[in-house]
Amino acid sequence: MSQVATQPTVRGEIGLARNLSLFDVTMVGVGAMIGAGIFVLTGIAAGPAGPALILAFALNGVVTFLTAMVYAELGSAIPEAGGGYLWIKQGLPAWNGFLAGWMSWFAHAVAGSLYALGFGAYLAFVLQGFGLAPSLVPEEHLAKMLAVVIALVFIGVNFKGVSETGKVGNIVTLGKILILAVFIVSGMAAIFRHPIYLEKFTPFATGGITGVLTAMGLTFIAFEGYEIIVQAGEEVKNPKRNIPRAIFLSLAIVVPIYMLVAFTALGAVNPGTDQPTWQWLAEHAELGLAEAARQFMPFGATLLLVGGLFSTMSALNATTFSSTRVSFAMGRDRDLPEMFARIHERTQTPYLALVASGGLIIFMAVAIPIADVAAAADVMFLLLFLQVNIAIIVIRKRYADKLDYGFVMPFHPVLPAINIGLIAFLALFMFHFSAIAWFFVIGWMVAGVLLHRFYAFPREREEVLTPVVLHEKPAVQPERFRVMVPIANPKSAQTMIDLAARLARPLNGQLVLLHVGTVPPQTPLTSGRRALERMRPAVDKAVEIADALELESESIVRLAHEPWRAIVDTVEDHEVNFVVMGWRGRTRARETMVGRNIDKVLKYTNCNVLVVQQRAPVPAKRILVPVFEPRSASLLVSVGRLLVNESDAESRLTVFHVLPPKVSDVQRDARLGAIAESLEKPGLFDPPDAQISLEQERIELKSTKAANVMRSIVTRTHDADLLIVGSSRANWLKRTVVGRKPYRIARRSACPVIMVSPETHGVRFSMQTFFQFFREEPER
Amino acid sequence: MALEDLEEAGVTLPRDQWGKREVRSAVHKPLFLVDVALAVASAVLMYFGNGRFLTWLGAVLFIIALVGTTALALHATSIQGRRRARTQPDKARP
């Protein structure tokens, strides 16, 4: 019956012919913009703005021109079919890419609802005009019913794989322009025959600034469409030159047409009463333009209705097609369930994605009024453009000297920043017009974030980024404390697993034994599957060690180009609480603090990490724990208590604090008192009500006064068997100025070292990761 | 997504040219500013003209600003093309 498209087309194997000229591609942009928006929304937007609808169209032209410059720059540099979605993926943190696709799906589907409703209203108007409207159906429900019918028709059309392309598209576009041109010319003739009509434009902004902004927000969707030029980039002759040109030319054609349509619709109509024209147009809502044409245009209503019906149908066809393709692509990329990528054997169309998109179109058309549907689509497109404007700033910063531009935007980043402000303001302002639209938008986005967090990203990690090729786990896996050991060296496996077991046992925890099959960068990860057989003995040996320690364990084998990626992904997938990593005790590269893999794990995971020098004795007799502040003492000492050799009565854990030389005895006692107090509280591995006695736990608290803290600690390591030191994962400034101290101590220590890096608060970690993305090139 | 993805897509410059190109807009900045100022001024005129002469003057000026900005942008694509032809003759044409 069906098949799942799992393999994207291999780039370069199938090339599209570059046969679209500047004229063709400009027509693509003009055709996409002069869709149903101008036919359906002119009447609706006249209500809030009054005659200032002309100004609203002009100002929308300004906002659109600024975003068009962004599209021209990025479209000329990265002329890939993905367009905005691809740039957002490149320029913003990974979840934005998912969200862009998710929002794009909704935006196109809701735009489809708008066009279906527009069609329904136009056809109901025709049927009523000819007395053909069914008497049983109330007038207000007829348009919605027809909207559902036409949506079903185009779901069927798209199922059969019919789409409007090539020269037919040009003819349809020219037809729409011609109808609007006749509308404008006849309207202007009427105005010039009756110059008194110009008085209808006073007062101009009847709704004030608020009205203009509302109309801007409502009609913004009529300016959306030029981005399709970029999506046709692979078929354009000389794309670096013609893509930016076509974008600017299509806007230069469309904006004056819209202003003139508004001018004639507002000026050439004679309502026959004292009612202002804008009110008359607003009363006729989506049929405003057709009613206006009836008054002054030869065969006006008929022509406009034909134009409106064709525009709404072609726009509905296009949006059904695009929303289906977006959801299909997300299914293929495993961002949505794979059923979205199922292709019908006979028609070769993604039928389940089509059913889902069609369902969304019909639901939105039936559920909310047309003005709210328009507002929801507008807000979604505004938010998409907002992301693209942010993406250009990041892409310019990161890749500018590596890309080949056909057009470069001036005044960067000031213009994108201004545009971000304008778009955000406009989007937020739409709340004032339609709170319902915003509720739907927010609901959809929250659903998207949750879907990404709990479904799409974990699947992408497990199946694409660092595929799991083996996962052996206990039959029942309740919520448990998990200690993970990435086993890099089978020789040190015993020590590492033994240490991990000491951490897991007090909390009845479980071990996660991770083996990473490293695949060279230029080799596909799938080729690493053969390595599984080679790794099998090491996997079995690790399980044996864990079994001997009478601890439950699960084994995971993952493939990755770099081990740290597999470690980070496993920490997130399996909600690991503690990671125990081995360390050779030296770094190879100057830019690394501990080692490349350990540095990256500390950077990208938020859980406790224990870095163990390979020769570290476990358990140990004399453990030294330097403490810089009471707050950081608890975890270090908790770990230290688990590593003290209990069978040796002489074993000691020395908590060592270095004070500045000028500290008074009173101050010293206060500081040590605070540390002692913090150590007497239950630690991570203790029951919450545990009473900790320093003496029973063999903890001694020592201090010294010294100007050079590091030297003082390093000297002390000569009398210890094991040094446990806390490592910082603070922000970059703190890490640069003071945070390297623990690493330097670790490197100069006379005894083996264990470094403990505590997890940070989730919100803080998220913020750090977010800002880190904009400071440096992403690695994940 | 990272730089490798862009390289794989074949949209980056050859590696030996990385860092050697100055990314500079070919749009004539003073004229662009004049156009923007004209567009803003025309919008203000349209609003405060209250449907009379100044409103229509604003509308006409707005169209002039739009055409001017478009012309500047189109001209910039030609200049950018010439710059590309100078630095990368084999890539300047498709």
C-alpha cells in the first residue's frame, strides 16, 4: 500500500534544469504575493484603518522590503530549496530549526484555511446572486460549508499529485494582474469623473495609529510569497544575480498595485448613503472588493469574483501543497512520526501528511472566524520572518568570509535589528486585534517545543547524530539514580566501574556502561556498525565487572565521530545523574583545559561529572579536599567519604582551606565554622535526615594562611594519596579569570587527582548554552 | 547544523579563499539613507495630510522612494557581480 521515504535525494545525483529567467522568477514572486490576500483582506482591513489602509499597505511594504533584503542576501549566498527553514537551522540553536518547520506547517495550513474561507464566501456570493443557494442552509454557514468542500477537493487534487507549475503559473499570475489593473483603471476613471470622491479620504486615519497597525498586521500575509523565489533557486539562471533582483522587482510591482487597489476601492465606491466608504467595505468584509467592483468596473463583480475564485483556489492549492510538503519533510527527518513520510504507491504523494495538513486546514476554517484565521496566519509568518532576521546576524558573524554573496545588505546588523523590532512589535500588536489568534499560535508553539523536547530530538540523537547500535538493559527500569561510565580503555575499566559502583550503591542506583565506536570524520556513521563485533568482548567484560559488584547495569554502544558527542547524548537520553570519566593526567593541546572530550562533556552536559586520573587509588588512605568556599564543599566531601578506605583505621579525609594572610583568628574561626557546618549537613549520597559526624566519618578540617593558594595546596599534596578538587563550569568570564585554578592545581599535584564538577541550575545552564551559541560556532 | 553542512551543500567558497574576502555591501549607502528618509517622511505626510494634498504628495513620494530603493538594490547586485568576477572569474557565472 505504501512506502516510507527514508532516504533524502542524494545531492548532485539529480540536478534541476536552470531554465527560469529573471522574468519567470519575478512572476513566481508576484504570483505568490498577489494571491488571495488582496482579494479577501482589503474589505476586512478597511474596517480598522479606514482610508489609511493605503498607508498600512505602504508601511507593510517598508517592513517587507527590509526582510526581502535579508532574503536577497541569504538567498544569493545559500540558494538552497529549504530557504528560511534552512537558514534558521544554520543561524539559530537546533530547536529553532524544528520550530521553524513546525511553525511553517501551521502558517501554510492556516493560510490555506483563510483561502478556503475566502473561496467559500465568493462562491456563496455567486450562488446567492443567481438564487442557487440552498434554502436549508443558513446564510452564515454556507460560506464555511463551501470552504470545507473546496478544502476537501484540493486535498483530493493534491493526493493525485496535480500542481500548478511553469507557464500556466505565469498565465494565471498575469491574469490576476490584468483583473486588478482593470479594477484600478476603472476605479480611477470613476474618481476622476467625480473629483468630489476624493473627499472620502478625509478623515484619513479613522482608527488612528492603532487602526493602521491593526491593518498592517492583518494584511501582512498578502506580502508573504517572495520567499518562494528563493525556494526556486535551484532552477534559476544565474541565481546569484537573478534571485535578489527578482525579490526586489516583485516587491516594486506588488506594493504600488496594493496601494492603488486600496485607493480605488476606497475612492470609487458610492455607498448611496452617508456611510463612509471604508465602513461600507468593512461591512462586506471578504467580499468588499467584489462589491466595490460591481459599482464601477465593467462586468466588475463577475470579473472580480472570477479573479477571487481563481486566486483563492490557486492559493489554497499552493498552501495545501506546501503545508503537506513541510510535514512530509519533517516526517522524513524524523522530526514527526515516520507515517508523515509515507508515500502512496500509486500516486507517489505523501498521503498521510496530506490528510494531517488537510485536517488542520479544515479545523481552522471551521473553528474560528475568518479575521482570526487571517490574524493567526499573519502572526505565524511574522514570527518566521523574525527568526530569519535573527539568523542573518548570526550567519554573517559566523560564515560571512566563507560564503559567496550575490547581494550584501547595507547597514548590517542595524537594519535586521530594526526589522526584528518592527516585526516583533507588529506580531505582539496583533494580540490587540485577535487574542484568539495568539492563543492558537502559542498553543501550537508550546506543542512544538514539547514535541521537540520529548520526541524529535531524542529520536534524532538515537538514530542519526550518535546512533545507538546496542542497548542491553534490565527488564524493569524504574526511576533510578544513574551513574554512567564511558569506557574508553578496557584496562582501566575495573577501576572506573568500581568507583562508579561506590557512587551508585548508597542510592540503590544503576550503572550505565557506555562504549563509543569512533568513526573517522569523513566516513558515514553507518559504516561503524561493523565495529560492534570487535567491541563485544569489552562490552561483556564491563558487564561482568558490574555483575561481580552486584549492581544492576545497562550497556549501550553508540557510534560517533567524536566520543564526547555520544557521551553528551547518552547523558540526555538516559537522564544520567553522575558521569565518571577517565583522564590520562595531561592535555595534548594547549587550548584544552583537561582534555578535548572531557572539556566538551563539561560544557554540554548538566550533571555531576567525576574526572578520574588513571592512576588514582580507590579506595585511598589519605584524601585531601581543598575547599575554597563552604558552598562547594558538600559534594566534594560527599564523594571523598565514599572513597576513604574504611578497612584502614588510619585513613583520613582532610578538608583543607587556605585563608588570606591578613585574616584574623576570629574571621578564620568563623570561616572554618561555616565549612564545618556545611559538612555536617546530609550530602548527595546521604538520607535526608542523616546526622553527619565529622569524627565518625574521619574528616579533619585544616587551614593555613598563605598568599599563594595554589602553591599551598600543591605543597600539601605531597602528604596525600588522592586529591579531590572541584572544577568550575561557570560562565566564560569567571572561567577565564579564576576558573582555571582547579585545573592548574590538578596538573601540578604530587598525588593522583579526582576532579568533581557539580551540575548547575537548569535555567542557568540553559541560559549559558543559549548565549554560548551566539559567541562561538556550534558543535552540536 | 554547522559549517560542514554548508560545505557539503557546495555553497561555501573554496577553503583557500576563506577569510580573504571582505564582505561589503555594494548598495550606495548615502542614497539608500536618503531613500529611507524619504519613505519615512512620505508616510508621515500621508498620515498627517488627512486625505488632502499632503496625503497624495506623500503617496507619490513613497512610490518614488520605493522605486529608488529598488533601483539601488538592483544596481548593487550588478556591482556585486563585477566584484565576484574580479576575485573569482570561474564562479561569477553559473
